[in-house]
Amino acid sequence: MSGPSFLRNPAPAIQQGRRPIGVSSLGQIDPWRLSLLHDRPDNVLIWITRGQGRIVINGVRRGFGAHNAMFLPAGTLFALEPGAQCLGLVVQSPAGLTGRLPREALHLRVRDGVAQAELTTEIEAMQREFTKDRILLQDALDAHVRLLAVWLHRQVAAGTTDASGKETAGQRLVRAYAKALTRGYASDRGVADYAGELGMTATHLTRACRAACGRTAVEMLTERKLHEARCLLSQPQPPVNRVAAALGFHSAPYFTRFIRTHTGVSPSELRRGARPPARRTAPVR
């Protein structure tokens, strides 16, 4: 993904010739950056400290509550749907920073108070690093990421991994579709093309997607395109017509119609910082 950091203000992130390590609270992140299905080139750790909500990981939606940790390796298609009272912390780190981080997505339900305190303390220590002008800042942040990796592995060994039952055939299908979306969302391919690649009809794929995550196959594709479009339009360049072409739209007017349909404003208005009216994302027909 070519979009910028989660953060509206990228100041609490360090970058020296590579993607940044960043730490933020859920309240610092524009809601659409989390709620629209997307994948990232970074590893993401989400630590929920209060409240509840739902998360979609590789096309499968499940609930979460306080003291749940979700680790999402780079390339994982996900969307976070926090409740109104939800509070949490988010850590993003470059893929490949350490070989210790898990390679598969994790959803941990942490009940041990000591383990909860360990993770909160570690993330808060990273936040403090950003507030102090001290030498070897990058080295300190790298070390903290490695300690987070140790914490994750210990929690897996302690049996905190969410056990939502055996994966169904439908969920396996949706996971395969989610993986295909991360590779091909920027093309002009439609759901029928993806369904054909997976050896089934678009109707069957849509039924499986709705059961697994409450979204149709078209809505999943639409959200991934929309997230990337909004990331690109949050920057002054490239021009709107090039953004449209990069996302598989054959004309700028069609892209403008797409953005206005799903946000209520035009691409140029989004780029100028206009706040879209609250509305549910609708799929392109």
C-alpha cells in the first residue's frame, strides 16, 4: 500500500531511510483508516484497553473486548470496527525489522493482569521515547519492538489465542479472496473475475463473504479501493486522474463518481480536507 501512516499527524514516528515505527491511540487515527478494509506494508499491533467492537481479519469478522491484542502482519487484510467507548493503542513497525514477530495474524484474549500490565507498560515506554530528545532513539524503538515480539510469543504459548471454532470451508474461501484482493484491488478486475480464479460463481463467493464478515464480495473490493483512494487523496500528489488510473478506473469522471458516491464529496474536496458526511459505504454496481 502506498498510503501514509495511520496518524493524521505523522510526528510520533521515526523514519531514517525506511518506513517508520509509530505509536498512537485509537483516538488519534482518522476512523476511515481503520474501519475500511485494507492491508498495510507494516506490521500492526492493536491493544484494546477499554470497550469492545469487531474486527475483520482476512475476511473473517469476530468480536473483541478489553484486554484483547490483535497482531496483523504486513499484508493482512483487516478492518477495525471499535465501539463508541473503545480505547486502545496502536503500534506499527516495518516488516522485516525483526525475525521474531509472528508471521500469521493473531487475536489474543489476555486475562492475566500481569501480562496486561506488561504490554501496556511496553507501549507507553515507546510513547515516552517520542517525547524525549535522546540519542539512539531508533535503537531504543527497535528494541521495544523485539520485546513486543517476545510478549506475543509468550501469550501464544500461554494459550490466549482466540478459539472461535474450526475454520469452515466458507471462511477458507473468503480468506483466499481476501488474499487475492491485497494483490489485485488496484486493477480493473471485478468480483466475477476473482470468483473465476477461485473456481466458483460470484453468487457463491458473495454468500460466503456475507456469512464470514457481513460484507458482500463487492463491498469488500469497494472498501479496499476506497481506502487506497482516500490515502492517495490525503496527499497533494499525484493528480486525481493519475490516482484514478492507478486504481483501475478507466476514466477520471467514473472515479469522481465513485468517490462522491462513497464519501459524499468529490476527490478534489477530499484533497482539500473537506469532511465527508457520515454515511455507510455502498458498493459500486
